[in-house]
Amino acid sequence: MKTLVLVALVGCGTFEDPNVVIDLRVLAMDSDPPEQVIDVSQTQDPAQLLAQVVPAQVCALVSDREHDRELRYSFTLCVPKTNDRCDEAQPSIVLGSGIAPDPDTFPRPPLCTTINPDGNLLGVAYSALQHDQLHGLGGIYYGIELRIGGTDASPADDIYAEKALRLMPRIPADITANHNPTLGGLVASDPDSAMSNPQPIVLNSCDDPNAQKLEVPPDTKVRLNPIESEGVREVYVTPTITGGEETFTESITYQWVIGDGKLSKGASGGGHDVFGNLKPLFTDFTAPKSADLTGPEDIPVWIVVRDERLGAAWYEACIHVTP
């Protein structure tokens, strides 16, 4: 039976590369702020707690390169599950819905919603707290579910994405809220030459009529290496169940997504290896072969920067390949 399954899989042909965007995809979601710290006591009423919370804007990075079309979308405030869907057993509220322009245009049309500190947030946060085994010590998680699909497609083909946010109690007293990470820059080099001089890559969209692009011949491998911003790896404290605190330094990860070609890996960075060395931040991009090109091609590169405390930010670069 195992042999038959293997033969069947081989006969199916090649699978799509998850690092290459072909059809509708939510590449990332971010929030500003991603986390908020509030003072909590048994004598405070809900209004006093909400007064400490500021509105949070949640935005999505979407690409739909296969189609020129508008997109139908909705944002729902809820307690998120692990499958990019709202927990249907807990409260939820649609914050916004409508029709969005084609996302692959310039300037990129924003796709955002705002979570206001009102009764809707209070109801969702309270429900999350009631189901939290730590009773909010590690924060109250809530989130936004994005449902999106083409206006010309069946709602059954819609895709989902989710962004989690957090309210943290001021425990311990020196705890600070997280900030979204930033990218200092991006450089390209020859991965097969130790003497290669890194070349800066301008961070801009291929859809920008004045975009500056990295010129690459077909079937050429280029190492893409992010330059980290100073202080991007924040030092932070967390409470312990014994009433103390622990101090950590953030790990930063990089997600790489392209419009064509190949990547050596779609994720880089993170913590340290077993020897204490920082994990490599780079990925290697290989341009399409001449036989696979019908003419000059602008290839978008999206870099999504994340930390382990719900922070995220994204950037774009453009690679131009001429057969």
C-alpha cells in the first residue's frame, strides 16, 4: 500500500513552490500597536480598563498576481484559533467589509481596519480571559480574522488569515509593550565568491513606475541579506508563575516571498544555534532560466520581518531579469 501511494504522488507532477506567489495570497498581517500594557486591579471597572487602551490598526499585505480584479473582504474581531479562523464558540463582531481594489497596483491600496477600545473589544477580551488557564498573566489574546476572495469568484473559494494582538497586565512593574520590528536595509552579493562586494538594494515596489531594480541575468544565484536596524532585537521581561520575572532578547525572523524564480529557503533568522551563533539571516534567490522567460520580467520580493511578541512589518524590493 505504501508503494502504491508513493507512485501516485510521483505521478501527480510537481507541487507549487510556497515561496512563489501565483494566485491570491495573504502574505502577512500587522497591527499598530501589536501589544498594549495596562494597569489592572480588582477595584477597576471595565470603563477604566478601556480608557487605557488605544485604537489599533490592523493591515494586510495581499497579492493576487494571477488576476486583474477587485477583491471582496471582511474583517472580524474575535478570539482567534490556530487555523486562521475565529473561535465560533466565543463572541465575534464584523468590523468592516467591502470591495478592495486590485492589490498589485501602485501605490498599493491599503487594506486595513481599526480596533477601537469599545464594548466590542471588551466583550471579546473578557471571553478570552475566561478561557485562559493562566487567568491573563501572560496577556489576553484577541485578534482579527480576514476573509477575502475575488469579486468574480465563489465565496466558497475565499481564503482566511488571522492577526493576533495582546493586552498585557503591568506585571512585573517594569514590563514594556512590544513595538513592530523594522528593516535597516537589504543587500545582494554573490554567494559563491568570498570577495563579492554587497550591493545595496532599494526597497520599493515593482509596480512603482520609478522603481529602482536589481538587474540579474537569467539562471543567476544572488544572496539576499537583510541589514538589521539598530535595537530591533528588543530586551523584554515576562512574569513567572512564582511571582518573579525573566529577561529575554527578541529573536527576529524573516519570511521571503517572490513572484518568480526560486529561493534556497523561505524563512531565515530566529534565535541562536547550539553553539550560540546567530542563525543566518540570508536566503539565496535564483533567477528563472532564459527558456522560462517570454521577455524581460520584474520579479517582486517581499520581506516580512517578525519578532516573537506579535510584531510584524513588511518591505518590498524588485529584481529585473532580461533573457
